[in-house]
Amino acid sequence: MALFGCPGKLSGLLLRMGQCIFAAASVGAMVSAHGFFNSTAFCYLIAAMGIQVLWSFGLACLDFHALRSKTNLQNPVLVSMFVVGDWVTGILSLAAASSSAGVTILYSRDLDYCRSPLVPCTHFKASILFAFVSWLLLAISSHVTFWLLAAV
Amino acid sequence: MALFGCPGKLSGLLLRMGQCIFAAASVGAMVSAHGFFNSTAFCYLIAAMGIQVLWSFGLACLDFHALRSKTNLQNPVLVSMFVVGDWVTGILSLAAASSSAGVTILYSRDLDYCRSPLVPCTHFKASILFAFVSWLLLAISSHVTFWLLAAV
């Protein structure tokens, strides 16, 4: 089958690269924020986005290899491995992005910490935005691979 | 097909009832906590769990009706409606539970608010635990219906 974004296709490679780039941008924005380590949720976001960078980069390399050597990646064992990995990283990423968003909304709306110049709320917000974009791209990939597994 | 937990089966009815009960318990625990409205994340949790109660209760009624009248619910239109609804409520529930968990961890570990008897952290924790259990049951249902849609 040739679904949009399935493993071993150019669209799949682009999706994986997008996930990897946005997750890396999220880590970068969070690490550059002063005092992020004061909140457990922000540390968890960095960990979850780090896992997603590794996973998406690995799969992007695999897609690139399959595109160059014209290998077919769609055998049931590989696809089920992709599905499990995609779902685990996807759930971790969504949970991390949401918990950080909860904390940032608490800071900015409920506690009014963001008025203080010591709390870099724009960094936090940028990092969370990148994390949500990365999760959205991962959600597309994981639905496509799950659909593929059911149809294989 | 007769997958575990698919619509119109007893296991499906039990899953839906479990979702509904745990989501209602989550709302109850949060509403009974003093001062929950000070955090946006907790208000969002109540809204998301309210939506999940309505959705799961509706589907439980449908399952119950299908079991009594021995109707087959597995036509493509109905199943795709279930899939979309399950995914939307599932993502909302996970996001709500995670953002509330992020705020509660911030309260209990990072800001040490939980030492004060005015902040009912045990209520918050119980509510989040129920929300995660409810989300877990919904995740099972939504994977089963998605699988069914791919195979229909």
C-alpha cells in the first residue's frame, strides 16, 4: 500500500524529519530558559522530547536508507515495531507537552509570575508550541502505521 | 468480527461503564476539593471529564440497546463516528489529566504548597488518578474501534 506518510516513502521521511526538528527546537527553547529546572514538568518535557528526537531521527535514517536502496519496509514485524514505538513516544510527548502547558498557564494566568522579568515565559511557551507541533506530526505517523498494521 | 471490547459486546459495555464511572469519580473528587478554581488546569480537567462522562454514557446506552435487541453496530458509518469521537475525547482526557498532574507535582514537589492544610492535594491526586484510569479504559476502546474500522 502507498498511504501518505507511510514508512519508506518520501512523505514518511519528511514527517519524521519534521518531528525530529520540532522536538529538538522544543528542547533548545526549554534549555535556554533560565530556571526551567525549578519545575518537574519542564524537566519531563526535555526528557520526553529527547526520546522523541532519538526515535524520529532513527526512523528518518531508516526511511532514507529504504528510499535510496528501494527496500520495502512494510513487513508485519517492522510495522508492529513502528506502531509500538510511535504510540509510546506519542503518549509520552502529549503528556509532557500538556503538563508543561498546565504549569505555564498556572504561571501566566493564575499566579501572575510572568510579570516578573526573572521568569522566561516566552521561552516556555515557544518550547511547548514546538512540542505540540512535533506531537501532531507524530500522531499523523502513528495513525498511518497503525492503519498499515491492521491492513497488512 | 468479535474483538474484545468492540461496540455491541458485553466487554464493550463494561469498558464504557468503567470509563463513565471513573470520569464521574474524577469530577466528584475535583469539585469537592476546596479552591480548585484557582488553577485553570483543574477547571479544564472537570470540563474534559464531563465530556467523557457524556460520551461514554451515550455509548454505554447504545451498547446496552444493541445487546438487548441483538442489533449489529459494526457498519462503517457508525464505527467511523465512534473512532472520531473516541480519539477526540481520548486526546482531551489525556491532555487534561497530564496538565493537572503537572500542576499537582508543581504544588507538591516544587513549591511545597501541599504542607499547608488549605491546599487539598489528596483530592487533586485522587481526581488525577481516576482521570488516568478513565483515559486508559478509553484508550483500549479507541484502539479496538480504530482496528475495527481498518478491518471493516
